[in-house]
Amino acid sequence: MGLFIPPNSDRNNNNNSKNPANPKEDNQDDSKIIFFTRPSVGLKVWGPLVPASDCLPCLYGLTAFQTMMGLIMFRHTRIIWHQTSFLARTSKLLSVVTGGYLIFNSGLEISRLILPYDPWYEEAKVSRSKAIKQGLKPNFWFGPIDYKPMSFKEWSSKVDTWVEETETQINHQESPTFAMQNHQIHSIYQQLRALNKQHNQDILKNLKMPGFKDMLPNFQSFTNPEFDRPQVVIPKGNELKDDIDFLEAWELNDPWESLARDTEYEVRFIPKFRWIEKLEETQNFLKEREQQLKEQTIQEEPNTK
């Protein structure tokens, strides 16, 4: 990591103390700022001219310029390739080495720029935003002048940690669940789904029965005289025969949304599930169903004969 300190023309020999007769010189000493070279992976050859890590147009532009310089070196080598003098051979060697070095480092910098997570970029972005909030005007190319970036070792450590966490998350998403690994639990889970589906079908069949409403308890209706919201009005003869009619009626008269607007309460449906008891009920139901099927098969055998 490079360090660039602007030259101090007012520094005296032997580090003399501040001169009380010249307060302007004391203010100049206090206002000196240390400029740290901006970090980079493949643009180190430019030294203090490397832009801030959050200035992506600057980084891409300088990387493209460095790549172009490397290609120019290779082109120069091709032009003088047939020359056999000592100077030509030396020039070819230097051009190949320099061009390869520049293009290789440009590839490293591009690899860093395409990373989804770059600690240098995040740090520089936060530093620039902080300087703007403090009323300062950070440089477009370098960012805040007094900004000290993290070291390459710390940057590499954070990138390694991010890579490990990402791999762990991907492996966790791709790994099968516990229910899928355990065949017995998975079988019980499938049985519960089939049982719930059967119960839902039975409820839908009962709802379509003409005398089902008479089986329901007769509760006395209560009307709030202070309730100013119009009641739900459904045209006569409309029995909501299909799902489309039901959805339209629900969207026009959504009771839960109305309750959320009129009060400070929020309604959430939380299913109640008791695993052990439900498991026992499912097993008993399957046993009874299997026994009924056997008895039905036995009763049908004489009739077939």
C-alpha cells in the first residue's frame, strides 16, 4: 500500500518548534493532509493515480487504457519481429514482457470489478457518502483525500469469508430437507396431505348439499346501529356457483381489509397443528380404512361368484 505525502517547503532543519511570530506557517502545518494511494489489484503500476474503488467509470477507463497499452507493446513486437540486431532483440523482449504484464494485470482488475461483493468498493462508497454529509466535496477521481483504505490482507480475508458464506448458503438450499431424507416421516407427510385433501373435498360436497344450512346452529343476528358501513348486498338468485363469482364478491366486500382500515388490529390466520396427536389420528384412520376395504372386498366376493 503506497503512501504519498505532499512536499513541505516550510519545514526547518532539526524539526524546530512552531514559530509564534509566524502564525500563518503554524496553520499551514496543521492543515497538511496525508494522501493514501487508492487500493487496486491490477492497476498498481499507476501508483497514486489509481482512482477510488467506488468510481467505477474511472476504474474501467484506466483498465481499458492499460489493456490498450499492452496491445500496443505486442504490436510493436510484431513490427520489429524480423529485425536481428541486438537493440531490436532487446526491444522485442521488453515489449513482450511489458505487454504481457499490463494485460495480465488488466485481467486481474476486471476479475475484481465483476465480483458481486468488493470490500474496497463498499468502504470507499461509505467514506464518500460520509464526507458529503459533513459538507465536504470529495474528489470525483480519488474520493475523500484523507480516506485511508483497508489493506490487501484485510480485503482478501473479507472476500474469503464472503465466498465461504455463499457456498454454505448454496449447499444449504440444494440439500434435501430432513423430511425427504427420512422415508418414514416423508411417508407420513404424504398421508397427511392426502387426508387433508380428502377432508377438503368432503367439506365442499357438504356445502353443496341443499339441507346443509339447516344443520348449522341458529345464532341470533346482532346489528350495530352506529355502524355506518353499508351491508353486503348480493343479488337474489346469485348462489356464487363458480369461483369467479366468489372472488368478485370477496374483493368487493373484504371483511378483513375493512377491519384493518377501521381498527388497529391485523388479522392473521395461524394454522394450529399438533404433530403427535395428528400422527396418531392419521395412523388410526389408515388402519380403519384398510380394515373397511378388506371387509368390503370379502362381502363382494360371494356376489361375484
